[in-house]
Amino acid sequence: MPIQKVRDLEVYCLSFDLAMMVFRMTLKFPQEEKYSLTDQIRRSSRSISANISEGFGKRHYTAEFKRYLTNSMGSLEETKSWLEFAEACQYIDTNLFKSLYKQYEQLGSKLYRLHDSWS
């Protein structure tokens, strides 16, 4: 099936779903984290799918699309870092941390493969 819209990309759908999981998770964070950890992890998790989407709009220019995929991978790594802080601060339990971290690792692998195979 040809890719016609950004939602046809598995990495977009996965990143969007993960960003929504992060959003729901952060609703339980302490109020004093509203403008720091909460804001940062929400922004970085949303940036993954936003960069995929923006790059998809420029997909006919391969180097441009790949640049946005690279930016997505950077935001993904940032999100993983914020997840580590959330666990260390005991805002999330270890099981949730491990589950989300693993899903972000899998998404990262898929992003990397898409980046390498896109032409």
C-alpha cells in the first residue's frame, strides 16, 4: 500500500500514541513540576511526531525528509532522558518507566530504519 499521508507511516502513529501516553502520565506529576519536567517531557515527546509530520510534507526532497527524521530521533532521545528523571524523582514507577523506555527504543529503531531506507 503506497504511503499517501503521514498517518500511513507506522512511526508517526506510534510516536503520536506514545506522546499521548506521556501526556496522560504527566497529569499525575506534582504541580511544582508544571513548568519544568512536565513541560519538557511533553514537548520532547510531541516533537517526535511533529518532526515526522513536517518532514513528510517535504518528503519529495529526500535529504530534507531525512533531516526531520534525524530531529525526531533527537527528540526521542531527549524524551528517554526525561523519563529517567521522572523515575528517579519517583513520579513514575519502575514498571511504567521500563515499559515506556522499551517502546521508545523500539520506535527509535523503526525511525532509524525508515531514515536509512527512504529514497
